[in-house]
Amino acid sequence: MVNEHNISTWKIVLAALLLAVSSFIYLIFRPSDIIAFRFIDRAGLSGTLELLRSFTSGINLPAMVIYSIPDGLWLVSYMLIADSLLPASPAKPLWIIALSGNAVASELAQYWHLLPGVFDFRDLMCYLLPTLAYLIFKRNTVNYSNYVDSRNYLAVFLIGIYLLIAGASVSRLNIPFILTCGCFIIILTVISSHYCKGYLRRTAQVRS
């Protein structure tokens, strides 16, 4: 029998690895004007980072690897860790694809000039493909039989952490994007809580 605990552990390890690779690409190959460099400088590690950047200065990676793939790795990392840590609930799939939904919506909003930024089709594909893969391979695989709670604190915390990481990868804070993400999380929390409570009511009626 497959040990579910071991599977979750390996998912967390893989999530950490993907996030580390994504961060490495950003810090080594992206321009040094992103917000993360300010934190590194304050931590006194800018000299070490510049040394690493000098060692890799002769490596020419494709633009997609530098500017799009890290976003996809960041997203898959979140989906893996959310799938591992979030308790089974009717709203769990919603929370797992929440970050990709927000990313896709933001990318499309940039295309329609509703949010500042430049639309990139490659970024959109890096958001959509992991989401579609999850929806295909994880459908009807979650057991809710022991579900008794509709709180979503851990889900909100995980999304918040990954949005902070994303915020450190840009050159300046995008206030409209921050406000949009905040509203998105609030709306998602309300919908998820309402959906889970409805599930509990329906379950109680069936059992009675």
C-alpha cells in the first residue's frame, strides 16, 4: 500500500526544490533591480550574490527560461505544497488552483490594459498548463468523508507567502496587483466557506 505520508513529504521536498530553482534563476539571471536584491543587500549578502552572478555571466539562457519558466516553477511549487498540506475538503481543489487562477486573470488583465504590466503569452502558458494538468489528473481523487471543518486559515497563509515571494521578484510594488490579490483572497475565502458549509449541511441531511 502506498504510504500517503511519504507521498506528501516528497511533494513538499519537490515543491521546495522547484521554488529554489525558480528563485535561483531570478537572482542569477534577472536584472538586479528587483525587490529581492534590496533584502539581500540589507542582509549583507550582496557580495556573495554578485560573485555567483559573475561566475554565470557567460551563460546565455533562452528568454523563456529566464522570464517565464520561473513563474511556472513557482506556481507548481505552490500547487504541490497546497496539495500536501491542506486538509481534504470540498474547497481544497479550489484553493490549489487559486493562485494559478489569479495569475491567469492578472495576465489577461495586462493584455486588456486593466492592470499595469506587459502581457506575455509564454507566461500565460506557464500558468495554464500546470492548472490543466492538475484538473485532469486530480479530479475525483479527494475523499471528503471525514471532513468536519470549513476554516481556510492555512490556505490563505500559503497563498500569502507565495504572493510575497512573487512580490519580491519585481522591480517595484504594483499596488493595483496587490489590491487585486487582496480582493481575490477575500472573495475566495467567502466562497470557499459558503461552499463547505453547504456541503456539511447536505451531508448532515443525508445521514439523518
